[in-house]
Amino acid sequence: MSEVAIPVRERRSHVRQRPRVVTIPRYHVILLDDDDHSYDYVIEMLTKLFGHSRERAFLMACEVDGAGRVIVDTTNKDRAELKRDQIHAYGADWRIPHCKGSMSATVEPAPGNCEEE
């Protein structure tokens, strides 16, 4: 009869380790003000691209007009960059004849990120 080698498991002490919490850095999508787009354009864009209600989009339009910028979304970096690009590609405001193109937006790290790239 031949002998078979059976691996022996080493006994490990059963020390409980805390689960490792991984946080995904958050980024703000920030819409920048200009004088070439109407409130209706901003409201339409924010409802279509971000799913904001008309009321919330109106408040954001007021903020971007008054403060020069407004956070329209806070999300992971890939989605933030996608949403910024969608704002840039949204097109001109047909309601304003001299409007040449889309609004501008930027992506910035949200405060409180552990690792800001």
C-alpha cells in the first residue's frame, strides 16, 4: 500500500480583525456662471442631465447666477468627469441669439477625502 501525503493545516489563532473600511473619494461637479445662458436653459439641463426637480434646478440656477458657481452633484471621480463632459456637450441656449455654446463646469475634490488626487 502506498503512502499519501496529506497536507496539515496550521492552526491560526482566531484573532478578530476589524473590517477594513474603504472610502471612495468624492468629487463635486461645479457649474460655472456666464451671461450667455438663460435660467430656462440651466433648469432644463440640470433636470435632464442630473435628474434634479425643476424646483431644485431653479434654486441652483439662482445660486450660479448670484455666486458665480454651484455644486450640481457630488459623486465618484469617473461619474463627476462624465457629468462635467455632458454639461460641456449640452449645446448652446437657443433662447439667446448670441449664445455660442454650452456652459462650463469643473470637477473638484470634495472636502473630507482621505486621498485627494
